Amino acid sequence: TFGVIALIAGANIAYTAGAGYGTGQEIMQYFTSYGSSGFIGLLILVLLFIFFDSFIATDSRKYGLKNLNEIFIHYCGNILGNILSVFSFIFLFGMASLMISGSGAYFSQYFGVNSMIGSAILTVVVLLTCLLGLKRTVNVIGLIGPTIALFILIIGIVAIVNSQMDVD
């Protein structure tokens, strides 16, 4: 149904934004460093996201793939699929550790509290997210994603308007 599609699209937006595009700095620093050809690269990236996301979603439904391990095995075979599955677990564990330590540093720097408090807060949030399960997590993130996209759009428009005002 349209509601499920919108929820998954919203979760994808939130995931993509959280994976490095949240502040917009990454886009500005990487793609704009190549000038106008950088925007062509950005367009190609967006098209690849659309293509691969829809391809994986279609195949997951068609072949009844229920989790990431099954997707890896479907596309890469048993050996490489299982290796990728283990790698993704290790990678996600590393990213969660990095995120938790980063939140501790953030709380310490901006709020002047012990970094262990910030790390503990995010650890609790991560644990609660895991306990919610994938479906509830996708539902929550799916509602947040369009909000992130809206704010990024507003910030971009304000930045463009302000840059035009600075030129005049």
C-alpha cells in the first residue's frame, strides 16, 4: 500500500541522511569541490540509490528475502554472502561504538557534562531501538525521514537566499 511505501521511503531518507548527509557539509565539501561536474556526480548518486533500492526491494518481495543475510546470499552466493553478513555485523558494531563515543564527546563539549553521561544516554537509546524490533524502528524512522528532508530543503533555500544577499 501507499502508506507502507511512504514509510519505507521515509526510513530510507532518514538512513541516507544519517549516513553522512545530515548536515549537508559532506555534499558541499565533496561534490561542490568538483564544480558543476560535481552536480552531475550527485545526480548519478541519486539515480543509483533509486535503482539499487528499488531493485533490492523488488527482489526481496519476489523471492521472500527476510533479512540482510538472505539478501547477501541471494546476490553473492553462500560463501561471499556469509562473509558480507559477518562483515556487516562487525561494521555495524564499530559504527555503533563510534556513534556512542561521539555522543559522549558531543555532550562533553556542548553541555559541559562528563562524556560518560552522553555515551550512557545514547547507549540506552540504541538498546531501546534494538528492543523495539525492526518493524517498529522502520515505522519511527520512516516518520522522521520526511521531516529530515524538509529541514534540509529549508536550510538549503535559506543558505542560497543568504548567499545571494551577501553578493548584493
